[in-house]
Amino acid sequence: MYTLEVACGNMDSVHAAINGGADRIELCAALSVGGITPGDGFIRHAIEVSNVPVFVMIRPREGDFVYTQEEFEIMLKDITRCRELQVQGVVAGMLHPDGNIDVERSAKLVEAAGSMSVTFHRAFDLSKDPLVSLEAIIQCGFHRLLTSGQEYSAPTGAACISQLMKQNAGRIQIMAGAGVNAQNVVSLIQNTGVREVHLSGKTMIPGKMTFKRNTLTMGTPDSDEYSLAVTDPHQIQNVRTLLDSLHE
């Protein structure tokens, strides 16, 4: 069986992912910047309504993955809170300024997670040497690595992912993510050997505002307060159908 994880940034997306056939939810806020830790209320409600495991992104801010001691302590507190809420898994990772994995502190994140599953996220794709980084992540005790193969999309990075799969030799799960869709998921699996894929399957829908003030934005000049990115259940269902059609 192939596992389908869907990144969700709002409750509409959580429902769409589940209805589309997701095996697991990665819960994030601010997916447009790669995801940060979602709020407590969002986490609690997603767990209450979800019939599939919910993994929570542990990332205290947007930007790079080199964190101060204060930010690291926030991450530990967020992991502790997830454990208290009986979240099934967390998604985290840290780098050193030189592009190597921050092994010491990443291992402490794994330790703090206790019995929760722990995924090292795409901070890996910004690391210096993928094969060295893979060994460091295994050393830390992570259960899973999410990667695009250090390229813009997982299909583009398929050669690197395949190399990682060979070196890994089943020691942890490697999940391919970024740019995955129904048009490329089968070839991605065939070219890499991964058994888990990650996508958001998002589409933009109009917001509910009828009055619009077009003279300003709340974020960057190209931000749009009058539309919302949500997971499309049909995109998820199409990928699910293709995964289920693959022979073991």
C-alpha cells in the first residue's frame, strides 16, 4: 500500500483531504511560506474531526531553518503541547549555518516527541550534502524524511530521491513531496521506489467578501485577501485512485 499525506492549512482543506482519500494530514499554518506551526485551536479541532492521523508542523517562523536558542525552546514547548493533545506525529528539523544538519538539537526534538512519529521536513532540501544529511537524520532518530530531492519539485529531484532510497536501505521512510500530482505520481514512484508521497492539492477559491478595498494588501504587494488556497478533493482522489491501482 502507498501512503498519501496531504498538507492542510485550514479546516476546509482537512475535510477535502479526508474526503479525497488521504492517509495522513500534515497540519500547517501559512503554507504559502512553506508552513509554520498552527494554532492550538486548529490542532485540537483537526484531531477531533479527523479519522486519519494528524501530524503537526513544528516551525516557529518563516525563513531559514537555523534557529536561536529561544526559538528552539519554543519548538520544544510546541512539541510538548502536541504530545499533551495526543497528536500522532510532528514534522520538524534544524540546520547549522554551514548547511549541515543540526544533529544535537534535532535529536532533542525527537526525544521530546516521545511516542509520536517524527518527520524531518524539507529543511533537508536546503542542506549541503544530501547523503551526509540522510545519515545525520537517521542518527537523530527520525522516522521519516520528506524531500523533493533538493530540487524545486520531487519529479525534478527524482534521481536524488532514488539515490537516497538506495543509501537508506529501509532504515527510515522516505516521502517524496513538492509538485506531486496525478500527472506525475506514478512515474515518480516508479523512478524512485518511494512508498509515501506528499502534496497539498490546493486550488484558489474566491473569498466571501463582496466589498473589496483594492488600494492595499495585508502582506506583500502581491498578496490577495479576497481568495483562499484550499485542498481540492478531486485532485486528492485522483492521486488516491492511481496509488491504489499500482501493483505491490
